[in-house]
Amino acid sequence: MKIIKKLYDWVLHWAETPYGLPALFLLAFAESSFFPVPPDVLLIALAISLPKKSLKFAAICTLGSVLGGMLGYAIGHYGYETIGKPIVDFYHGHEIMEMIRVKYEEHGFVGILIAAITPIPYKVFTIASGMFNFDFLLFVLASVIGRATRFFVVAGLIWKFGPAIKNFIEKYFNLLSIAFIILLVGGFLAVKYFAH
């Protein structure tokens, strides 16, 4: 845990440098395939320091995360045994991988989307998607929707309410994610129901 705390502090320090934006992009990219600290930490710090640029920060974070997710997919697809498996082992993610496979088989795109938004380690999701040979375009679409939702909700709350919302986001982030998934999946099911 000490090394994670040091990494967390190291990530946060970038918010106080002129390199905050490139660091946010690189962090989001790396976290999608191997790095342990989520980009939300730096996103929140940057957004609180410049609330009017919150949505720009969310866009950069989303772009980095989705591109990094493509790398994670490639690791799972082409190099699972040599690169992907040690990463999944490090995060104790084998049960999560099985859950992702089952959700994909049962629900297809919606299953991928649920995995992209929920607080499971995104890197395990990207590697699993490549290993299980999920449809790449659906994977990218789910990643764009899922990651953009995650980052834009956080940035949007800070843009609207300012630094006062920080504690609320940190305390209820997982609950907000779950509530959004319920609404999103409910919307998909309603559209499917009324279309037939």
C-alpha cells in the first residue's frame, strides 16, 4: 500500500506543474492497460484548480483512456500469456475477467458498456476484451461511452458546483457510477422493448 500511496502523491503533484495536461493524457493512457492509479485523481485536482476548463480536461482524459484501452485490447489479443496475464495476476482480476466474459455473452454490447463504466479495473476489462476476442469496434464504442461518461460526470459536477463538490464526488463516486448504469441499461431495455 505504501507504493500505491507514493504513486498517488506523485500523480497529484502534476496538477501543480505546467505539465498537468500531458500528464493527465499519459496517466489516462497508462491506467487503461497497466498503471494502478486512476486518472480521476489528477482530473479532479486539475478541474478544481481551473473549473472553467473541467470539460476540456475530461475530453483529454477520455481520449487518453480510450487510446490506452486499445493498447490493453492488443495486449489481451496478441500477448496475453507474456504481458496480459502478469497484469491481471497483479490486480487479482481473474474473477473479474470471467464476469466480463459472461456479461458479454449474455448482453453483448450492453455487457461491455457496463464493464466500461463500473469501478472495476479498466485495464482488466481492456485486456479481457482482447483475450476473449470481443468485437473491436463495439469495444471502442463502449469504451468511448463508458469512459466519457465517467470523466465528464466528474468534470461536469466540478464545472457546475466548483471545489465544494470534491468531497461529494470522492465519497459517492461508485454509487453514482452504479446509478448511471441502472439508468443507462434501463434506457437501452426501454428502447428495445418499445421498438418491438
